[in-house]
Amino acid sequence: MYHRASMVRTWPGLVVPAIVSICAFTLILQAGAGESAYEDVLPALDPAFSPLAEENRPSLLARFIAAFERDYACLAAQDEDRNLSEGMAVYYMRQELQACIDMWRATSSSTHLDQAANLVLSAIAAACGNPQPLIWRGQLRGQWPCFYLASVAAQTGGHNQLCDFQGGAGFLMVARSLREIGRPESRQIADFVERDVVEKWLYYNPSISRERLTGPQSCEYLLAVLNSGRDVREHFACICLDLHAMGYGDHPYEDWAKFLIDLYLTPRYGAGQPAPCEDRIPDGIPGDWGLLVVTDNDGTTWLSIRDLDPNNPTGVLDTSHSNRTAWLAAKAYGEGILDKRIVDGLANTFRYRIWAPEKGPLYFNNYVDGNDCELDGLNAGRGGNLWFGWHRLAAYNPDIEELFLSIAYDLTDGGPNLPDGAQNKTMREAPSCFEAWAARLLAAAQTRTFP
């Protein structure tokens, strides 16, 4: 009943292929509706039409909003006693902030924006109330507000770039939203991110001076400052885009963002292709730069993402961690600094390698090349997480939009069409993120744009 389109155009004239039929899936969902206890508490759809039909869109939007309120209330209750100065708390908070901002954009209700702002300000207060020594190779680099991660206490004093940058990217998502409506907390949040997150790590190494980070070789020194992980650098690129957009200019944020976007989102055709800026930074180019262009035997062209971790049996990034790549691509495209063909290429990756409807209507492989082997203890189909990056591609592609609306609709009913144990429904933040994004997709067109 499910089929993939066969007519494609390949790179560089890449477009997302013709429609993937999900009509059968929406009919499956419709057939199951009315039998669930959820129907007693959520707005019901008209069974005379498919769930995604235009006739059902107003009720579907109301259902997403009601389901979000239900699921987010459960999430907030579970997190009531969490310590916001812990690194993993702020790491996962980024998804929660995303959900609140999406629902605010979908409904214009200040309640959701207020919740996001209060969370960020509370986290900042917690970090400021928990200063910890910053340690570089045994040297003290001052006391800094800290989102403490015990596993790196011996190396850094408990400070961690990934947690800081993932949290900081979420904070700035809120700050830019507050700035749009003239709320003064936007400056307070952005000041904290620049001063106590970004600058802490820029000058962590005592040999890296301000002159080096603002001079003609600033990008080379930036790579020396940032951890080598792709995820850290993609978060930092988002932070740079936001600080630049908010008028911060003490460092070349715009140049850094464009440099990192070029480095990690440039199409990569083969081993002999020079990396962006290789002539200027011959010794600092990471082995996982760019997006590898792959053309299958049927002519489908998609973009693969390398992973240099020797413990990864596939050599490509898993679907969950590559959310950051998809998020950065969508954000950069929304900012007008990335070609649409990159977004289309990642959309093909999602539709033709990650989504596997032959295994189940809402089945998503663990790795971006379609490999579905174990991922950090997660069996096949359990780690294909989509709600904090891949879902953003739906804003630019109507077929992917229908699929994500279907995922969210399924989750309002408990996710019966998602595989058992799939983190797309079992991780605490997942339902709220899917439902808020789906509501945003159904709301006015301008709500789709970044930030």
C-alpha cells in the first residue's frame, strides 16, 4: 500500500522526488480513531474524511493543542524537582524550550512563551548560583556559572561544551522570540549566553587571545577552541547566527557561522574534493566535513553524514544525533545563507533512507544511510528520533509535512503505529515536541519561519 516515487532529479539539480503516498496510512489512523480512550478527552475528527483532509484541519489543530497541554503537563510534573544547574538537565531542556516556542507560534498564547522564558531564567539563576572552577590541563581558569556534569569534573571542573552549547542554543531560541515582541528578558538571556557560555569556552585555552579570535585567522583559532565533535560545532553555528541576528558584534559571529555552515553542509562528491577553506586551514579540517552526495541505483540522490567514531559500525551518523545537522540546515536556509538544494538533499535522506514504511507506517531506521543495526543499546527502529531537527524539513516540503502531521496525530492517540519501544514516543520530550510542531504547521504560514 505504500510506495516511493520513482521520478527523481539528481544533484546538482536535486529536488525532493514526487509524492510518497501516505493516504493509506491516514486511513489506517482513521479506522483506529474512536476506539481509544483519548477520544473522550481530545477533540475528535470527522470520520467521513481522512484525518489530514482540509475538512478536518481545524479539529486536528485543536486536537494537537489539547494533546500538547496534556503531555506537557505530565512532562512538567515529572521535572518539577529537577536541578537546573546540572548539565544533562539543560541538555534536554533544549527540546522542551523548542516545544514551548513552537506552541507559542502556533497559538500566539503568551503562556507558552512565558513558560519558556521562566525556564531559561531559572536555569541561568541556577548556574549562577552554582559557580565551579574551570580547569584547563590542571590550570585554574576562573570560577564560572556551571551546568555541572560529574563525568568531566576531573578534566574541566564539571563544565562541558556540548551541554553548554545545546542549552545555549535553546536559550537563544527563546531570547530571539522574546526580542520579537520587545520583552527585556531577551537581552538578559543573550548576555548570559555570550558572556558565560561562549566567552568561557573561547578563552578556555590560555594561549588563545582575543586578537587571534578577531584577526584574519579567527576561523582557524575557532576550530582549535571548539571540541572536534560535529554536534558541538553545529550548535555553536546556531548560537553564532542568533547572536549576530540580535546585534552582538564583539566577535565575528556571522563569519564564524558561515564558515561552520560551509564546512559541515557543503556537498561532498568524493575523496579528492578539497574542503572549504582548506587552503587557509590545511591542518585543521575535520575528516567528517561536508555532506556526502550519494546516488542510488534507481537514481535517487541523498546526502550522507560521516561519523568518525571508531565504535560506530556503520561509519555514518545515527538518525538521532544527526537531528543537529538537519536543524542547522533548516535554520541556515531560513536565514538565507544556504542553498535550498541542501535542504532538499537532506529531505531525500529522510524520505528514502531513514523512513522505512515497508517495515511499518511510522518506522524510522537508526542510521541516516538506512542501516538499522543497534544504536547504543537500542534495537532496530528504536533510535530513529526525529523531533529536534529532522522535523524542521517539513516546513519546506509538503509530503514530509503530511508525514509529520501523521506522526503527531498518532501520538495524540498514544502512538499505536510507532514501533514498540521507539524513542519517538517513549522519550519524555517527544510527544510534546511533535504535537507543538504539528500545531505550528497547521497554523498561519508565517509561523513556519525560523527562529
